[in-house]
Amino acid sequence: MPSVDRCGLSGGTACGFSNGCRMSRWLKSNWFLLALALTFLFGYFAAENLEPLARQVTLRSTLVMLVMWAMGITLRADAIRNSIRRPTASLLAIGINVVFVPLMCVGVMHWLSPDMGGGLFVAGLVPCTLASASVWVRKAGGDDSIAIITTTVTNLATIAVVPIGIQWVISAQSEVSAADQMQKLALFVVAPLGVAQLMRRFGWAVWADRNKKRLSLAAQFGILVMVAFGAVVSRSYGDDSNASISLVMLLLVTMLALAVHVIALTTGIGASRVLGLTRESQIAVGIAGSQKTLMVGLQIAIDCGVSVLPMMIYHASQLVFDTIIVQRWAKATPEDESSQE
């Protein structure tokens, strides 16, 4: 009986379409990264036509609310209770995410243009990602309850952390007051998460778990729309300041964003070992402490008038780097869940 390869064709290794099959699997695993790049380019070069739409604050804010709700309703509250019983790892991850990463960004942002430096600081300031952190931790064999509580606390803390950070570091570039930013974050980030968790508590948990992939996909498309809007606004701010994105600046932003993420991840793992935490906790602290959410970062970067590129680059680099690391950590490579936030 002839063997059947993973493409469903007979002949095993003799499959004439093996290269096409590998490309198909690559696209399935990395379509979101490719879509991010293409969407940004589309928004950037079509900025003149899209600018009236991108400037609609109500539309952007509603989109953020819907995406935050879609991602928040899949968070399991029971895992938070398990992590609270052993708070050391969660507190360490929260500290790295909220304090250590923003401070690193402050230390390197002056090597960049004001637009790019401000964007990198925003990337470091925003909370842990709502979806991919727990997925990556679980794939690597870590304790995903630590990732969930880190995600929850850092997102709730956004209401205070982000306005204070903006006022402290990039107030000269931003016309948004701390009070206005606090109100926006409370309404468009914290409130949707609270509503989502209440819905889970009152009977929607089974529906949310059953439709998790659909909700994740809808959230990803919402993020892509925000990327296009961010590209439009970034282009207009660049034109106003007669600035252009050079290849050298782009490479420098990429190197710095990746360096910040890698240092935060390795610091989390190293500190966890020093504290005598388990391997599962080390993995969770490293990933949850270093990952950042794209959706909130895009909204804040647009509001503050800084480039969205550093936020996108940070997000893309964390997905690529952590995927490689997770595959090495994992005892067995699971099927791709396509749960990138």
C-alpha cells in the first residue's frame, strides 16, 4: 500500500508537490505576520484616500472595544485562582512587563528619531498580549495560569500605567492628556474585558470556548484594520514633519525591539531560576513578562502621534523569536493554533 504524505498525496517523499505543501504549511502558520506587513504597506501608500476614515475616532475606538471583548471572553478565570495561590511567579512576570520593559525602552529610544523612539516606548508600555502569551506558554509546557493572571493584571493596570508613562516620557510629542488617556483606556480596554468576563460567568463560557478560534480570527482581522489606520496616521505625521523612514532607521528599530524582548525574556527566566521556581513557571514568566499586545499599542500610538512601526515590529519579532524558542522547549510540537494576537 503506497504511503501518504501530509499533503494527502500518495508516494510519500516522492510527492512532486512537496515544495508547494511546505509553502502551504508556512503560509498557514505565518499568514498573520505576512498580512501585517501587507496591510501596513497598503495603508501607508493609500494614506491620502484612507485618511478621512482613519481619522474617525469613534470608529477606531469601537473597533478596539470589539477586539478587546473578543479576546477577553476567551480568558479562563479559574486559572487566575490557581496562580494566586502561588503569586511569586506572577508578580515577577508583572514587574518585568510593567516596569522593566518600559525602562529598557526609555534607555534606547534616544538612539532613534522622536517618532520612532516614541513608538518604541509605547510598545514597551502596553500590557501583555491577551492571546498568544498563554498559547505560547502552553505549547512550551509552561504554566499558562501565570500567563493568564499576568495578562489580566497588566491590562487592568493599563488605565494607570500608560497615562503616567506617556506623561513622563513622551508628553512633548503627545497632545493627549493623562486624564483623557485614562478615560479612554477605562472605556475601551478595561470595560470590554470586564463585560467579557461577566458574560463568561453568566453562561457564555461554553459558547466562548467552542468558538475560540472564530473569535481569535475576528480579533486578528480587527487588528489588521487598525494596522492600516495606524499606517495612514503615521504617514500623515511623517509628511507633516518632513520625515521619512530610512532603511538604517528601520533596521535599528528592529534590532532594538528584538533586543528588548529577548533581554526581558531571558531576565524573566534567569530571575525565576534564582528564586527557585519550577521549569513551568520559568517558561511562563519569560514569555508573559516580555510579550506585548498589538491592539492597545496601535490605538495609543495613533492617539499620541508617534509611529506604529515599532509596535508592529516588536509584535512580529516576539512572535517569530518565541515560536523558535517554544519549539525547542516543547516536549512535542503541537499543531499550530493560529492564535496570534
